[in-house]
Amino acid sequence: MAPQLDKRACVVQAVKLLLAAFIGALILWATAATPYGPGPRLPAFPSLRVPSSPRFRSSSELNRTFLQPKVEDAEERDTQEHWDSYIDEERFKSYNPFEHTADDHCSLKPGDSKPGQKIPKIIHFIFGLQEHFGGKPFNFVHYTSVMSAQFRVQPEAMYVHHIHEPEGDWWGKCKHLLTLVKARKVERLYGHEFQHAAHQADILRLEVLYAYGGIYMDIDTLVLQPVDALLHHDLVLGYEGGEWYGIGNSVMLAAPGSKFIERWLMTYAAFNNNEWSTHSVVIPRRLAIEHPTEVCIMPPHAFHYPLTWTNPGKDFMFTELSEDEEKHVLVDNEALNGKLYKSLYPGQYALHTAETGSWDSHLYQYNLEFIQDTHTRMAVLMRNIFADLPSKGEILAA
């Protein structure tokens, strides 16, 4: 009888293990997206989240021979003298968006790459990595970003990668357009600990684009016209500010498995928590110089200019305008669908509002009523976005 009992116990144990595995898989599947998410569920996140290079025998060799020189070069450029010039108002004003087009600066033209769309028409947002949302819950700016993305890009799906689910009235008004995806908590990479939520988000957005491809946007970005003309590239980034110094990571369009993003992720082996923007802004500029055929770099006004973290851009966007000035704020852009879309400059696809730097001084008071009675460039842009949307009753439906 003993052997028979042992056999039965083994069978019971095996069934329990299978059941536990099934339940675990079911939980992972259920938490990948919320029931109200209209988009298809993303496949399981690849187990190999971080690219590794077979060219190096160890991470220390990788760091010493490949990464550290790049980081040291970036840090040398990231000087007080540079930032003094960066925030200089005359330097800011010297950039003329009307003199620059994407064709002048993108090293890959439509005819240089394989025909057809490479970048999936799906949008990725990241929100709620911190408990209590870092003191800034989902607000009107975020709502406007979602609505502009939905109706200007018309994506196949929009995903919000989160740890803590957004909440509040403005979230309730647009969540039916979004699919929630539970994000992993980025705490360590290549042996480095990431202490700040902003650095964790920097890593997560690269991992998401490397795994799935698509259009990543900070959730305080206003989409001003369709991006279909950019989707034939492997990767599209934009200069940040008017001085061509760094490349922003607040708007990125990528095909899955981008070689450039793989290189970018690898540079985090030399990460330093004391450096704020070296890996997110300066390093990609250096990589773009070394590997120009792997990325299309757009001029500053395509995604970022005139707003940066500096006062000249904020003054430009939030200064009250005269009635005559307000009439000449927007210009027409003809998209591939033949429709005219308005923006501040020709070839401006989006505007990252740099909400963190403008919230306390300006954006905290913005809502639908406020923008109707306010005469700033930001209010004009937002009014134009809502003018293109369906009826107010429909867009405000919870």
C-alpha cells in the first residue's frame, strides 16, 4: 500500500503545481489590461528586457571600452557655461523654426528606407509610477494630451503603463479610450539602482519601445497633426530646445527591436544617479552622431520647441497676447490625408508642454473654461485641439 500512496501523493502534488501555475498565468493575463481597455492585450513582456552585447566578455569591459568614454564626453559638455548659454534669451530667440524642415536634418529620407510602415500605430503613455502620483494626479493637461493623440493620430490602441492606476474626474472622462498595462518597477539595471521616478520612467519607455515598438509620448504632450509621414523610419527622435544640443525622450517613434534603442539601453551600464539628463538627453545625441543611419532626428520645433525647462520658452507660451497677435499664432500644415492641421510652426507634429516646469506658475489653472477666456499661445493651441474634436457632450462622456 505504501508505494501506491506515494504515487497518489505525487499525482496530487503535480496537480496542485499545475493549478498554481495556471492561476498565476491567469492573474498575469488579467492584470495586463483593464476590462474597459479597448486595445488588444500586449503580449507578455519579453524575459530579456535589457539588450546585452556579445562583443564584450563582461559588463566591466563593456563599461570601460564602450560606455564610459561617451558618458565622460557628455558630462564635459554638461557644464554650467553651457546651461548659462542654454537659458540665454537671445540664444533662444535666434532659432527660427521657419528656416528648418525635417528634410534638412533627418539623415534617412523616405526613399532611403524600405517602403511601408515600420512603426506600429500604437501609443504608449507612462503614468502612476509613484504612489499619489508625485503630488500631481491626472489633470486637464493629461486629458488634453490623450484626446489630441486619439483624434490626431487615430492609433490602433493607446496603452497606459502604470504601477498605480490613475484616478480623478479627468481620468474618468478619457479612460474608455485607454488600455491599462501593469508596468514593472524599474529599480535596478546593469547593477545600478534607480532612485528617482523620472529615471525609472526613462528606462521603462525604452524597454517598452524596444519590445513592442510604437509611439511613446509623455502624457503632457499635445499632438498637433498626424504622424503617418514618420512611420516608415526605424526610429524618430527630436532635438530639444533651440540650440541643437540634446535630443529629447518625451516623444519617440520606434519600430520594435530598434538597434539604436538597444545601444541607448546599454549605456545605462555607466549610469550615475547624480547626473539628471546625461543618459536621457545628451547620450542619444552622441549616439546619433555615431550611428546616423539608425535614427531620424527631427528639428527642435517638431516635438519640443519653444517649451523647455527654461524661462524664455515659458514666457513665450504663457504671455498674454493682443487680439491682433492671437490671430497670427497658428499656421496651416497639410497632412498626408489632405486635411489642414494648425500648429505654431510648419512641420510641428507635437508640443511637449514640460508640465513639471510650468505647473505651479501656469498650467494648474488650465481647464476647458479657462482656455476659452485666456489669450496665450498655449490656450490658443488647446482651443484648436478641442475645436477638432467631436461634440463637447461626447468628448466629456465618462
